[in-house]
Amino acid sequence: MHLTEFLDFDAIKPAVPAGNKRSLLNQLASLAATRLDVAPAAILETIAEREKLGSTGFGDGVAIPHGKVDGLNRIYCLFVRLAEPVRYKAIDGEPVDLVFLLLSPPDAGADHLKALAAISRVIRHAPTLEKMRGARSRDALAAVLLAADERDAA
């Protein structure tokens, strides 16, 4: 599975002012709800429940809050780069500035994991993270993510 199959490139945000983790999760839920025509509370509830199991801050300044939401008929992902890093309780203790929100239908078990793996392949590549942090527009971020997706497809 590749990012192009589930990432909403039109919803990429290059400089989201988050403030703190709670505010960030609220904003992500609102952004996704608008794009998916799903209640923001349903999205927030599922990602908040997942955070209770353990932080989705994967290290190197990246977080992947994720969960399964009733009413979705496809896997959906949006990406934001924060204006300023926020404390996130990531596994490495570092603040987070690059965030992928991944949402799936309740019955998308294997595909949900494949989507997480596709994101993971992108974020394990340090030069890609550096380019993501240097990109100043939605289009520039989209180009970096597309290039990373193509690199992984090769």
C-alpha cells in the first residue's frame, strides 16, 4: 500500500498552530471531519482512546494518531506540519512537529496496518523528514511526500 492510495494531498497543512497535544488532536479531528463528513467528536473519541493505550508519537518529531471510525468507507489520512513543535509524550521524549492522522473503517484491520506501514516507511527516511521540515507550502510538502512514496515503490 502507498500514500497515494489514502493520503488527502489537498488537505496538507504546512504551518498549523497547535499549542499543545490536546489542541492538536481537536484540530485534526475537525479538519478530517470536514473532509469526510463525519462528526468531529467521533474522530476525536477514537484517536483519544488510542492515545490512552500509548502515545502515537513515534520519535524523530513524528506522530501518527490513528483509529477506526464508524461510518468511514475508506482509509483516510491527512498530514500537517506544525508551526511550532508540541510536547506529545513521544517514545523518544522529543516534541512533535510532523503529524499524520490515519483513520480507517472498523473492518479495515489488515489495510489499516498496511497504511501505517506505508507511513512508517516514509518517516524512517531521515532525508525525507528533513525535506518535509524545509518545505514551505502545501505543494512543496505534497511533492516531498510523493517522491518518498515513489522511492518506496521502486
